[in-house]
Amino acid sequence: MGQLTMSGTEREAFLADLHVGVLAVERPDGPPLAAPIWYRVLDGAVEMTIGAGSQKAAALERAGRASLCVQREAHPPAYVTVEGPIALVAATREQRVAIASRYLGPEVGEAYVGSTDGGDHTAVVLTPETWRTVDYAKL
């Protein structure tokens, strides 16, 4: 599999492309919680925003670590998985708009965030410790 591994530059380019990630976090009372999530990479960390009172927030707070898997389903498939400790902080509106706009475009991203302005939001900052990558385009 070594020949299929992405370089750091290839990994960064892959993550900069538009993919929905799957966030996975350990739960003490059952299987890991896995949920689709939007993300961005900023200053080497992976940022996501979630509802402050969500199951994800509770599980992340307990575990203190998470994994994020981002994949390309089109042929040829590829994926990047990142694992590491997380920090939970109050999400700023700028973070929420930046992430939503990445997926929805600036106008719809702003409208989406405006429609959810009433609740508390948490930013999840995942600091990479372990990377796993595969790109089958390298075959």
C-alpha cells in the first residue's frame, strides 16, 4: 500500500477539495458515534462546528479525541483519515459562516448560518497525530 499513500502536499490538496467527512468518536456505552460533518483545515488543524448540546458534543467532551475520515467515492477512490486530540470551544459566527460557505457558497452559507443563529454552537478543533491516506489513482 506504500505506493498508494499520499504525500503531505497531496493530502492537503485532497482535504482542500470539497468532501463531506465522517466524524467518529468513542462512546463508553456502545459503538462509536459516527456522523457526517462539514470541515475545514486551518493552520494544520481540522475545524468543525456542531450543536453545543448534541450527542456529538457530549461524546467528544468525554473522549477528548476523535477520528475524521474524508473520502472520494468517484473512481478512482481515495481517502484521508486523521486522528488526534480535540479541543472544544465556543464557535464564532465567522467559523460557522466559513465552513458553511465552503459547502454551500457564500450567499447560501450565510443564509444557513442565519437560520441557525439562535442556538449554541461548538467548534471542534482536531489536532492531527496520525494520518492514513490511500489514493487508488496511483495504481
